[in-house]
Amino acid sequence: MSGVVVVHGGAWAIPDDMVEDSYAGVKAAACEGSSVLKKGGSALDAVEAAVRAMEDNTVFNSGHGSMLNADGEMEMDAIIMDGSTLSSGAVTSVKNIANPVSLARAVMEKTPHMLLSSRGANMFAESIGIATVPTDTLVTEYARKEWEKHTAFAFGVLEDFNSRWAHDTVGAVAVDSAGNVACATSTGGLRNKMVGRVGDSPIIGSGGYADNLCAAVSCTGHGESILKVTLARLIISHIERGKSLADSSQLSLQYMGDRVQGAGGAIVVSPSGQWAATFTTKRMAWAALDHEALWYGLNPGERFKEELSQ
Ligand code: ASP
């Protein structure tokens, strides 16, 4: 098996005028991750590359193009996890880092810790030579306009994720030829969130989880709901009990909807190369590149196939 990469561009009511760019963005990210695997890279390398591609794409709410908090500032969160060792690294509330997922990886590989926040994360970035960029270069006109339109945070859960209010986190899961799995998730978080708010994305077991003994998962959706049910770990626990990847994701998202009225989505890959992309929001852009084809979709039940050129 040469490996599989699955990515998502966030679960929410993606407006029609963003549909084409969302398809293109997730397809490009899946191809990026897959080309890393083809060159002999690991699952960890692949998820980092795929997420970086989406952080650099302003159509998604991560890295360049992140949504702004109540004060009109950017506060980004990211996690990466290696299923072979259960090591993970995460950052929260970073402001002027173009690719938070790579900083999260450095936390995992170069510190004795698993999560660094705001100033400490930035100090660490500086100490290892990860360049900071002026925050303004990461803020898009769209993000600024959206912030200006909504000067107060609107509470509500299902409504949020089924309206234009919510926005799109990005994530990737991969399995490499050695059967190692990895996950990564990166986000600007909820638009107009309180200053200092940290969602599910950088929290192990909620925004992502990877274990070679089971699967790798990256989640998206209403962060406070995902945290309440530890969605990534919940999906893993269903798979551990023998359920299929798609059923485990569906059951867990259903549970989150019933129990805490939260909507969201998840992508999953297993060490044997099975995968699933599932959501309970109106839409979620996703793409998967396996041995057979490039698959992608955005609306419920949608599954387009593009044959791979040899
Ligand atoms: N889960 C993210 C958060 O709550 C948002 C999203 O997935 O769109 O920060």
C-alpha cells in the first residue's frame, strides 16, 4: 500500500460562492499530502504538508485567512499527532505564525511538552527560527469584513454551524506505506470568539487523535460541543469495538447532536488504508487520495471520483 491521505476544509454551511474554491482547495491539499507519501515521506510529513497547503489558502479559516476574535485579532490553534508513538504537539492562540501546524510539530519534536499557548508559543517559535510574519499579512479582506459585520458573538450551536456564522477549520489524516497513521488540525477558531477562547482543535482527543493500533481522526465543528464529547476519541472508541470507520463517525456525531446539540464533521483513516469522511452540518469540503482515485465532496452524500493519471 502506497498510503492514503484524507483532508477536510471544515464543517459548516459553506456559501454557494465558496463551493468551487473549497473543492479546489481540498483536492490540492490531498494531492500535496499524497505526493509527500509517494516520495517516501511519513504519514506525519503528509498531514503537515496537506494542512500547510490549506493554511496558505485564504479560502479556509486557518493560517492565512483565519477568522478574527472579538477584538479583531487573529488567535490560531493547531495540533499534530503521531500514531506510532502517541506523541503530539499543539499550539493555542498564536497570532503571527503563517503555519501553526509546523509550530505544533516542533512542540512535539523539540520540547518535553505537548501544548504551548500564545506568548510562550511565539517565544518558542523565535527560539527555533520559525519566522513570525506581521499579522496583517495573514488577515484577509473577507475576514476583516466578516468581523465588522458581526461585532458580537452569537450564541447557539446547531444554528451556528448551519449558518454562515461558523467557519471552516482544516484537517488531515494519513496512513503511510509502513502502516503508521497521523492526524493534524488547524484553525482560526470561531469568528468573534472571546479573546483567549480555545476550542477543540488543539486539544488531544477532541480536535484530533491518532493511534497505529486503531485509526487517525481529525474533527471540525462547534468546538465547545466537540470538547464535551471528546469527539476524536469517541470515534476511536467505537472503531476499537469493531464498528466500521463510517459508522463510528456517524454514531459519534449523532451522539454529539443528541446529547449536546452540536454539529460537526470528521475524517478518519485506518492503518490498513480504509477511510471515511462524515458530517452533520449542511456541508463539509473533503477530499481523499487512495490507491484507486482522488475522491471528493461537499454536499451530503456527494462522492466525486477522479481517476489517477499514471
Ligand atoms: N472546531 C473549531 C473551533 O471550534 C471550528 C471549526 O471546526 O470550524 O474552533
